[in-house]
Amino acid sequence: MRLLLFIVFCFSSHYTFAQSLWSLKGSVADHASGANLQHTTISVLRAKDSTLVKFTRANEQGNFNISDLQKGKLFLLVTYPGYADYVEHFSLDSTRKTIDFGRIKLTLKATLLADVIIKGKAVAIKIKGDTTEFNASAYQIQPNSKVEDLLKQLPGIQVDKDGKITAQGQKVNKVLVDGEEFFGDDPTLVTKNIRGDMVDKVQLYDKKSDQAAFTGIDDGKKEKTINIKLKDDKKNGYFGKLDLGGATDDFYQAQGMFNAFKGKKKFSAYGTLGNNGKLGLGWQDNSKYASGNDVQFQDGGMYITSNQNDALDSYDGKYNGEGIPLARTGGLHYDSKWNNDKESINTNYKIGSLSVDGTKNTLSQNNLPTGIINSNSDENFNNYLFRQKLDATYQIKLDSTSTLKISADGTAKNSNTQNNYTGSSFTNDLLLNKSSRQISNDSHDKIFNASLFWTKKLKKTGRTLSLNMSQSVEESKSNGFLKSKNDFFNTKGSQDSSQFIDQLKTNIIKSSKFTGNLAYTEPLSKSLSLIVNYGFGISNSSANRKSFNQSPDGTYAFLDTLYSNNYKLDQISNLAGAILNFKKDKTIINFGTKAANVSFDQKNVINNTSYKRNFINWNPQVSYQYKFSQQKSFRIAYTGNTAQPNIDQIQPVLINTDPLNIRIGNPDLKSSFNNRIDINYNSYKVLSGQSIYLGGSYNFTSNAIISNVDTDPTGKSTYKSTNLTDHQTSNYYLYAGASQKLKFQDLYAGMNLNSNGNTYYSYVNGSLNKTQSNTYSGELSISKYQEKKFEGRLSFGPTYTTSQSSLQKSTNDNGWGLNGQSYFTIYLPGKFEIGSDASYEYRGKTQSFNTDFNLFLLNARISRKFLKSESLKFSLSANDLLNQNVGFNRNANGNMITQTSYTTIKRYFMASIVWDFNKMGGGAAKK
């Protein structure tokens, strides 16, 4: 036995000794002068996962030697400040015990020329805390391409055909330029106009509140944001573009933008005109300009907002592809820093109008305890909006320890809407009702917001004081007419009764709010700090809704008290809270809670009654983040907040703008509590270019405010909000993605998996209905880029949607689908280009809807570039070449499942000319 152990030991020792024979050697020098580069860092990394194996530094003669390396596939990384990295793959096998790399010559980054061959490559992605930073120089784009073309190549970021950006599964609403607002609410003004070769870095992060950014302690307020950092030599001069196009069927587009940079001053102006729906119009983020109240106490968990979903509300200027739009927009932007960067200003002015005309057909399935009501509704609409907005932000560094930021904005908008509806409802092929409605409305809205943020760093490092105050005033006035006729039928199919309504309706909705929050941070140790908050808020809002019936002389003088009400809601909030933040090495832990006492004073002015209530709102939060390396991180977070009912849910007035679907408020509603869990993981491997991102969110709400609907045998429904006490509503989304550069044909491949869904409850004729909806989708993508020769991308994948109501389990809306998108451009001799983009959507039959849906959109173009800089381009293009475009969607909401089709832009042929002009940093950028 001892002999056997001795033999094994000797064999193992010999094998280990043999393994230690592999070594590396070489020297490092400057490429131009040949001078030795001493103390250069030389690293050996494992090829399959970029894990560091060993490293050393070159001696004073530039020589290096690394020994005791084990067999395998590795790569050598040589780095020196100011020089381009050198990377070379190699393998250690049984034939060579020592590898001599000879004299490795590094090249200064500042002197790199197009004809210099460098074996290394720039690090494409770095993870800095919560920020993922993409190095633009690691990606290739065509000359005069835009930021949008660069974003399409970045792992985890998708840009759809309309320019909407999704990053790591979440929508991006804000795109900054060098950290500054740039026409704020319309990201496409950056992505479609700024040239890609001006970009140094693209930073993706969750933008924190001003207070969290100052204290370094997360307060749970975040917005997915992209920041475009420009190259230093691109911050002097001017650039812009002019785009003019005319098409068949009276379609056209025109767009112009001018940008001027001079050091730390930036001026921009733009204008658009078009009816083809393809311009960056700035109407997507309608929440910034929607009418009604937004009475929100900062950090108080108080959320009072008017979202009436009423055809008599002012038009919010939203265009989602429904109908034919006509847009006229323009804007000015200016920002500057002076006084040694102690002062800065950022201001924007925007003006525009949008009109949309179209038709719509809606099929709906109403699930009841006793059966199903199917409805068919046709609508034609004409909507118009005109708005202006001015905003400005001024910042000043008062001294070495304190800063002040003042912001203000004002919006004025007018809208006019005309809607005509006809419809009918059936149950088991038995006609229940027929209806027709005409609604017109004219609205005038004014919004003003102002805020002040003051910060102070105290003597002890990490000890700070900050004050945040804000004031807002909103007013919406509207008046319009409702004219409707409803015929009801009995079980024999003959008309039983009719209802006629002819009313003038007026709405006056006002709100004002003031909030203040004082925060103090105290470092408890090198790794632990505390932030203490106190906040105060006061809000006053009112909703005066009146309906007048027509009198015999044709005027509208008779007040209909059943559909009229004047309601006031006054609120006071006091908040206090504490959050601890632990940060050490690669770990960040954040936890704490805030509590707010909220007092409600509800007044019904018409009958002179008052109802007072008090709530305690809790906002707990906890998060954990671990940064494995500069290219890998993990984060999980929980937040909880209390939400109050909005004024439309509590105001006791009948709203009959759709007489077959009447809504009434419930003044006895109580608050609900929402819980949210977020998790994400990101990883990037430098050498292989592999990117992996995983994440998701789960929300569940206790005492949720849900719908309580009573539907009579004629199909007429009355909706009222109520609290759900025995169950929880919930929703979630999950995403996973991976992408990697392939050796085959220099292709780039990616995969995305997504899932989202919700569980919602509602009372239907006294029975509790549980609706569960889920969507599962997957996508494979492949892309290729070859400078001045070819670029293209193909993506496709299946979807499976489920939607089922507990009241009618035998009839669901479960079905398969398929989505695909592609585009390509081929660069031909003579500065010619041909290209195409296509999209395909398929929705299969379901038990609820027995027809499937196919849509294949094909666009094509041919163009030629002119001038030496190729900055002038003439194009001939075809939109919807096969003339198949049909607006279509399906969705589930409560006990209702709906399918909608609508008019949208179809085939046209356009001739256009685009001129990109620039004079930046002494001329066009060199690659």
C-alpha cells in the first residue's frame, strides 16, 4: 500500500512539475520611436471566460516573463496608459514549453491611422456602478449615420421602426446629450438627428432623482435613461439636416434641424411638417401634457391624478398609428455653462399642432356569470390639438459646498374632438341593443410647474443637507355636446324601448399643490451612512362637472342633477423616514422606510356635505447590489408604496358620455398598497463580445381598487370602483437576452426571451371575476455590418398569449402568434444604395375571435449620394409596397376582451432629398 501511494505521489509530482514548464516572454516598445516601455502591464486571461490567470509588469528594459502556466487556450493582454491595447490569442500544448512574443510595439491612441493594423480591440462595454457604458469606437456605422443607427448595434437595446427605444426590457423615455436635457420629451430628436460619428460614449442607466444623485443613497425614483457623450472635438461648429419628400396620395414630409456648438454653449432649432407619421413628433410621452390633475406628494405615497378616460376630456395629442395624422411642430433649445462652470442654464421652447382623422371598428366580448355579450362598434373621429411649452433650468454653485437648482415650465394647449359611434350588442345571436352617439368637445388647458433644489455639504465628509420644494398649478376647461340614441330589444327580437339624450356638458377641473422635502445624511462609518427625510405637502383640487338638457327653445338651460356634481378634495401630508446605505468593496445594500400621514377633506359642494379621512402611508425599500467585475453586476430591490384613489374614482357623479357604459364614483374608497420587486443581472465578456442580461419585475397589490360592474339584460352597464379585500392583483414582466459576435462571416447573433402578464379581479353582477392574461415571446436575431458594402438585420420569433376569465372558463383568448422584422442596405459602386425593410405579424384564431390575422409590411428604397462627403442623398422609396397595412390589436381588460381594427397609413411612393451638413471640430470626422 505504501509503495502504491509513493508511486502515485511521484507520478502526481512529475505531472505537476511538467505542467509548470510552460512560460511566456517578450518585450514592449513604442511603435513609432522604438523606445522601451517600462512597467507595462502584461496579463494572461483564460479564453473561454476572460478570467485572469496571471499578470506581471515589464522591467526597465521593457522585458517581461511569466512562468508556471497550465495547458489551455489563453490570450495575452498588454496595456499602457495612452496606448491602444494589444491582444493576442495563443494555446499552450505539449509541443512548446515557452512562447516568445518577441518585440510587441504599442501605438499611441492619438496617432492611430486607418492603415495601422492593431491586433487588440477597444473594450466595447464597461459597467460603472449602475451605468452600462458602451464605447462607440468599438462599433461601426456608415458615414453620416445617426445615433439611432449606433443604438441598434448595442447589446440589450432595441429600436423599432418608429424610433421607440427599449433597453434591457424597459422603455427609454429620456435621451440626454452630455448629461443635459435636449428637447426633453422626444428622444427621437436626438437619435434621428445627431450624427453617430460624433459620439464618444453611450451610457445606459436608471436616472435617479436629484436628491438621490446628490446623497448617493437610492430613494427608489428611477427612469431608464440614455446619455449620449459627444467627442471633445465635436463640440465646436455646427451641423444639421434638411429632409424634403413628396409622395403619391398627397403624402409628404419636411424636416429641418440646426445645431450649433461653441465650447460649452449649445443652440438647436428644428421644425417638422408631414402627414406620413414617420417624423419625430414628440407626442409619444403624452403623460407630460395630458389634462387633468396630477396631485402627487413627493415621497408621501400619495398619488391623486385625474385619468377620466372620457371622450369629453381634452385630446392629449397621442398618435399611435390610428388614423391619418397631420403634424406641424417646431422648437428651440439653448444650454450653456459659464463662470468656471459654476453657473448653467438649459431651456427649451416647443410649439406644435397635430390633427388625426380616422375610423375604427371594435369587437368586444363581455364575460358575465350568466353568459357572454358580444358587441360590435364602429367609430369615426377627427381630433386636433395645439400646444406650446416653455421650460428652463438654472443651476449655480453658490460656494465650494452648496448648489442651487431652479426649474420652471409652463404648457398651454387647446384641443377639439369630434367622435361618431354606431354599435350593437348580442347574446347567443339575440339582439340586445342598437346605439348611435355623437360627441364633440372643445378644451383649454394650462399647466405650470416650478421647483427649487438646494444642497449643502457640511464639514464632515459625507454629511449633507438638501431641500427640495415644488409648486404646480393646473386648470382644464372644456365644454361639449352628447347626442345619443339607444334602442333596446326584448327576447323575441322586437324593439322594447328607446332612450334619447341631448346634453351640453361642461367640465372645470383645477388643482394646485405644494410639496417640500428636507433630507439630512450622516456617515455612521466608512461603509455605512444614514439619510433622514421630512416632507410636507398640501394640495387642493376640484372637479366641477355639469350636464344641461335641451330646453324647448333649443338652448341648453336645464341642469340635469343626476349627471352633475361639484366636488373638492383638499389634502395635507406629513412625511418622515430614514434609509441606511451600506457600501463596501463590491457590495451596496440600501434599506429603510418612510411614513406619511395624509388627511383627506372631501366636499360635495352641491349638497353641502363633507367627508374627512386620515391615512398612514408606508414606503419601505430595500436593495442589494453586487458588482462582480467591471463587466458583470447583479441587483435586486424591493419597494412598497401606498396609493390613494383619484378624484374620478371618488367623485359621486354619474358620467354618461357612453350611455351604455355609465360610471359613478365611490367616496368610500380606501387606499391600496403596492409591492414591487425588481431583479437584474448583466454580464459582458470583453474578448468574445458576449453580452448577457437577465431581469424582471413582480408587482402585487393589497386592498386594490378594482371595477364593480352591473350589467342588465339589455346590455347596459354601470361601473363603480371598490376595494378588493380578500385577494391581491398582480402583474409581472421577465426578460432575458444574449448576444455574441460570431466568427462565421463576421455575423452578430442575439436571442431575447420575454414574458409579461397580470392577474386582475373585478365584480361582475355581484360575482368575483378573476382574469389572467399572459404573453410569452422569443426572438432570434442575426446582423452583419461591412463598411460601405452591406448592413442588415433579421429577427423573428413566436408569441403565445393567454387570456381567460373565471366567469367563462370555456371561452378564452389563448392563441399563437409570430413576429418578424428585417432590414438591409447594399452599398453599390457609384455611391448608389438599395435597401428594404419588412415586418410580419400573425395572430391566430382563438375561442373568442374565430378569425386569424396576417400582416406583412414591405418597404423598399433606392438612393444615390452626392458630393465628396456623401452628405447629399436623393431617394426613391415605396411604403407598404404590398398595400397590406391594417391597424389591428387585441387586449383583455377586466372581464372584457376586445379586438380593434382601424384605418392607418397604407401604400405610397415618395421621392425625397436629404442634406446632412456639418462643420464640427475643423471639419468632418476621420475614421
